[in-house]
Amino acid sequence: MKAFEDRRVLIGVTGSIAIYKSCDLVFTLRRAGGRPRVVMSESATKLITPDTFRALSGEPVHTRMFANEEHAMPHIALAEGAELAIVAPATAHFLSRMAAGTADDLLSTLMLTVACPVVIAPAMNVQMWSHPAVQRNVSLIRKDGIHLVEPVSGQLACGTEGKGKMAPIEEILKMAKGLL
């Protein structure tokens, strides 16, 4: 995992139950010598507290656009020097905002600001993943040059079986390593 040593990696986290896997992602990056900085959507903070990610990353966690005392424009400050951005998990809502270029919170604004490669790992219910609107958004995101690690099949938190589980951390890191 030397590819991540002293590399500045932004980790975006949205409000999917797969968020627990993001804890492992952040911890693995830090253990590999990386410098993960976490940005959480508001809905993500309802599932896991920012303090959890702060403990795992060793860095402040950013949750709101205008609540940052370090910098008046946190989306600019976080983007500067970032070598890679990973959004995992990415909800259907987040994919829609990325496809439309919406910038209405810190995470979506940051994704329009970064100049580094972006990896997105969606996680959602199987019906949501297969919905034509979601697939249209995925297509647009890919055309924009965003790298997507598709969800995998298996038992989902809602109890159904099918494609929608966030890809394993190893797959996300493999794609990320190839982009650094």
C-alpha cells in the first residue's frame, strides 16, 4: 500500500447504511501512511458521528459549507493539494447531484472544485440501482471522467438480494491506487 504513503486523499461520505465500510476505508488509508480528510453529507452524520471519522483519520472532519473556522471557503481549501477524491458510499441522491453539477452543500461543491481524479462507490437498494434515472446519472458521471466502482450483488441491508452493495474496500483501493 505504499501508493498511499503521504498522499492527500479526500473521502466523501453520504447517508447510506454502507457508511460503516467507509470507517474501514479511512482507517486503511491512514494505516498505509495516507492522509485521509473526511467530508460528510448531512445525512451521513445521522448514521455515524464526525467524531468517529476524526478518530480514524486523525484529521478534522468537515460537514458544513459555512461552519469552518479554519477557512472561509472550505471547498477551496480542501481541494488544494488533494491527489485523489473518493466518495464511498455514494447514494442515488448524490449521484443525481453529481450528474446535474449541483453544488448545494460542502461535499457536492467540493466535487466541482477538485482537480484530482474522483472515484465513486455507490451503495443503494437493488431497485434504486437499476432504475433508469440512476443509470442515466451513472452514464453522465462516467462521461464527465468520474471513475465508478460499481456495486456488487449480495444481501442488502433492506433484506433483499441483488446488486447494490458497496464494492469491497479492496476494489475501491485498487482503482484508487491505479489513479495515483
